[in-house]
Amino acid sequence: MSTDFSNKGIRTQAIHAGEGHETGSHSSAPDLVMSSTFRVNREISFSANNLDSDAPYVYTRWANPTTDQLEDKLATLEQAEDCIAFASGMAATTGLLLGYLSRGDHLIICETNYPGTAELARHTLPRFDIDVTVVDTSDPANVGNALRDETRMIWLETPSNPLLNIADIAAIAEIGREHGALVVVDSTFATPIATRPLKLGADLVVHSLTKYIGGHGDAMGGSICGATELLAPLRTEALSHLGGVISPFNAWLIMRGMATLPIRMREHAANAIAVAKYLENHPRVESVIYPGLESHPQHELAAKQMDNFSGMLSFRVANSKDVARRMMSDFEVIHYAVSLGHHRSLMYLLRTEDLAETSYGLEGAGLEKYRSVAGDGLFRFSVGLEDPEDICADLDRVL
Ligand SMILES: *Cc1c(COP(=O)(O)O)cnc(C)c1O
């Protein structure tokens, strides 16, 4: 175990927490241990089920000294007892859903969110006889109304992809607690710099470390933070058995990126509000969605729940397909590419037709409701850390 940094400031935590596991090398930066297996010098069980927390390292799918340091750092930032790192955000998500839900259980999930999660909930879970209800979680009453005796889990994403809806974590955590359902928050867009869901009453927090936490677009990872008691069964089932273990090299890269997370988030938010205001005043732009704008329908809740409005915004223009084509050829700074949370600005058109059909299964009134906000498609814009003047000049070129 490394030094306890839980009472230090968040910038100090981002740099030092979790690091400094004594390996004998006295290195200042964390040691990178790529070994998949470890020499064993006492009799221990051959099953990950029987390993206690002070067991020696045996096999990297069970535990690894570099990954342990990343997990400690993440747990400190999320103010969690424990954390498990995974190979990707989706490995964490799959591990959590399959680790906790069984045949006959009921899951309530937000109606629009990260497409991978949305598709897993709609297409994969029903194959295991897990019932799924999708609701608009921007109103906690909708969650209350969807509860059943079998409801085992409530899954939130806030701010959500791509509409940037905010879920009131404290209010929904209260509903979950009263009912005995686990409340899970995918906090990838917020990061622990903006929101600490566990402090607001949530049970578990999921991150795609591929995004803001790693922050540089060069390593995939995922994590689950929460109480040790809740994570212990996931360590064996979700990690050791499903096997979505993170490469120690990626854990090391993500830890390196995390050191600057508080400073990056401050600049992401500053750039995003500058760009959001520029877009709001642009004659070709029909609407801009950013939780930091007063025009966001849930701006007040966002201000209450978030210490930082993050760098994610969405906007709408006419003839979005033509604009997307111009972006692909004419951008000088912004990359027309999926993903988000990197120092490089990333832009992508999320076409309503595609999302409605493949990810969200929207039709009728649900489709109309989505269309009323997103039109034919939304540009999802992960505002990077370049000079805001250069970002706006790029937008000027294509709009
Ligand atoms: C990217 C993302 C995921 C999935 O993470 P991967 O690391 O790409 O597997 C899950 N949730 C949200 C909100 C994301 O943005």
C-alpha cells in the first residue's frame, strides 16, 4: 500500500496518489511491470477465488503491481474504497452488468447514452433473460415509475452522450436505496474533477479511461470504483473470468495522463465555454448544447452537481452531411474522428438515423422526441486544449 493521500487536494492526489509502491528500485516515477507471471516462493492456491488482498502477485490477470497503482490513484480521486481497472470502458461495463445481473433481474437505464452500452443493454442482456426498461433519467420521477420488485440496478450516464442530459444523482440514488437497487453512474464525461457520484449516494462509478482520464488518445482502459464489498465479487468474475484485463503498459500510460487531469479539465472547460459561445452566435448554427451555458435546460442542476462543466458539447446545423464532408477535408486543427476527452479536439457527426436504428431502437414518439433536440444529427464536439482562436477559425472554415 502507498501513502494515504485522501486528505490532500485533488491536484496533489492526481499526481501522487497510488504511486510509490515500494519495489526496491527507489524510482520517482512508477515502475512499469510487464511480467505476466511472478515467481512464487510460498504455497498458494491455484484459484483467483482463494486469493486474499495481501497475497503475493501470481498472474497479471489477477493482479499486477503497475495496475494496482492506477487503481489506487483512481480510487483516491473518486473518494472510493476500491477500484478495478479493465481493458476498456466496455470491458468494465460488461463486467459490471454480467457480474451483478442474473436471469429474471430488471435493469433501468437511461434512454440515450454511450452507444456501446445502449446496444449491450438492448441486444445482449435480453438474451440472458434480463429485462431492460429505458427511461428519460433527466427526471428522477421516471426512474421511480419504472421500478419493479425485480429491479436490481439503475444505470445512469451524466452528462449523457450525445444530448448532454444531466441525471440528478442524489435524487436517483435515494430512489435506488429505498428500493434496494444498485445505482451505477457512467461518469466518463464528468470525470472525478467535476463530479464524485459516490459522495452523492451512488453505489458504483464507471469510467472509460480512454477518454479524459488517460487524456492523450494513446491508451484504452476502463474502471469501476466503489465499496470493497461490492467490488470483491467483480474482481474474480468480471476480471479474472471474463478476462478483460488492462495491459500494465496502458495502466502506466493512463496513470501518467492522470497526473494533469485537474489542470486539463480546467482548460477543457474554459475552451468549451468559449467555443460554445462562439457557436451560439454563429448564424449557421441552429442550436448548441453545453451544460455550462445558461440556455441548457438543466444548467442549474449541472451547476449544483458539477464542479467543472467538462469539454463536451453538441451542436446542430442545416445540411449536416455536407458540413461533415467539409470537416473531413478542411479542418487544420480539429480531427474529424470518434472518441473524446483528448488534448486534441475531436469532432464527429452522430446521425439520428444511425443512432435511432442501431443503438437506441427509437420509433414513434420516442424518435420524434429525440429528433426535436437532435434534428437529423448532432455534431459531438470534444473541445481540446488548442488555442480557442485556432479552434474557432477551423469551425469558421467549414460552417
Ligand atoms: C467511450 C465510452 C465508453 C466505452 O469506453 P471504451 O474505452 O471505448 O470501451 C463508455 N461510456 C462512455 C460515456 C464513453 O464515452
